[in-house]
Amino acid sequence: MGKQKQQWTGRTDGKPWMHSSLIWLMRFLPVQIFYGVMDIVVIFYLLFAQPRRQAACHYWQLIHGKSVAASWWHTYLHFRTFGKAIVDRFAAYAGRTFRYTLEGNEAVEDAMSRGNGCILLASHIGNYEMAGYALQPSRPMYAVMFGGEKEHVLKNRQRLLEQNDIHILTQDDEMGYIYAINNILNNGDMLTLFADRHFGSDKSIVQNVMGKEASLPKGPFAIAQLYPAATVVCTFVMKESTHGYRVVVRRLQGKTAKDYATAYAQTVTEIVTRYPYQWYNFYEFWKKD
């Protein structure tokens, strides 16, 4: 494969003109205006998105020990933070710039210099897509998306990310997906896999995350085990101010899939403790007692 671009696209539907208009406006208007609009949207989201609201409330009760009443207020603040992350994502598509502080990026730089490949285990914590604008790796990066997104969204995202030699893969063709992963890592490039959600597979590894047992997908950790020469890291892009993000990179050590899963769970716990409002898994993540 070498540096050849590989992509699989999803369905064709939706209204691309709406996204194009929004991105056009974001080139000229301050992001604070869109934050204000999103604050109104969040109120309706809080009232009518019952499964996500319930999952967020449970997160504040189970993990942070809040009362039922207090969990509603924290869930509102939680959704507001998520809304800002969405605004920032579109603003980045529109070409707006943000400040990035890198923490621990030496592991990625070392992996790129050795040319043995790098596996980035990503999460729905913080604003991970901003990593494509912040890391600027010296070798191609391939980010796995698990389908379901509209074709025009994927195309806009890919067009912007490819400016930094970052390419999107989707898992529509399973054999092509497996073949692509093998070529990417054998070529010494970077592969991003989300390691905190199950996508079409029930194979899992149970780990302690934030003091409670949770089921993590086995696939990303099994891939890390299959490529021992590759450097394995997890990356989090955390919002710290209106225009500022901190990119936290942690190298994970291990020999087995379980080793990597344990190291990943410990790092997730560290990051979510620091940034509790930037946990964006709005479903029942933890195992019920």
C-alpha cells in the first residue's frame, strides 16, 4: 500500500448544503455565537434525548457520587461542553485555528523516527478529531471510522484531514479493512482505533474504569498484541479554553491484549478524573451490579 490513500465510503443521504452553509458561516463569525446557539439546543436535548440524558445522569451518580437532583445540573453542563466540542469540530472544518499544547507526544515522534508503525487507541473522550490538526505526524495516519456517517460528512472531513496526510477508513469491507491494517502497520505508518465502544463485535475485555467494571472491545487490543514492533499509545484532545486544547499522549506497555486493555483503562481513568465533563460516551457504559 505504501503511501497510497485508501478509503471506503458510507451511505449517500442527508442534506450536504446545510453543512456547507454552516461551515461557510463559521469562517467569519466568532465561535462564541455558535456556542450560544448550542446552549439553546442543549436544553431540548436534555429534555427529549431520554436515553442519553439517563446515561449521563447515571454517570454523575455512579462515578462522581452526585445526588439525583444534582446529576441533572451536571448533565446540563456536561451536554453544554459536548455542544462546544461539536462547534469546534465544524469550526476546524471551516479552517479556524486553535492552540494546541502537546503532552507526551515524544512517544509518537519516536515511533515515526523508527518506522515500526504506531497504533493510537482513541476514545470518545474530549474532541479526538482535533488530533488530526494538532499532531501533524511525519508519516501518514489512518483513522478507522465504523460506518454509518453520511458520505458528504466523510468527504468534507477527509478533504481537510488529508491536508495533514490523515486518511479515513471505514469497516464496510471487512477483508479490505484487515488487509489495510496489515499494510499500514507493516509500512510503519499510524493507525487510529477507537477502543471504548463495541462496533459489531461482542468480544470484550472487562476492565476497571473509574472504579467500576466496564466492558471494552477486544479488537483494538488484540491488534496491538499482533504487532509487537509497533508503538501503542492512547491520545486525548481536551478542551481547556475557548481556543485552546491540550493533546495528551500516553504510551501503553504490554504483551497481551489484556495488558494493553488494563493500561488503557488506567489512562482513561486518569484523564476523565482531570476532565469529568469531557466524557462523551452517552450510553450505559458500566456493567450493572
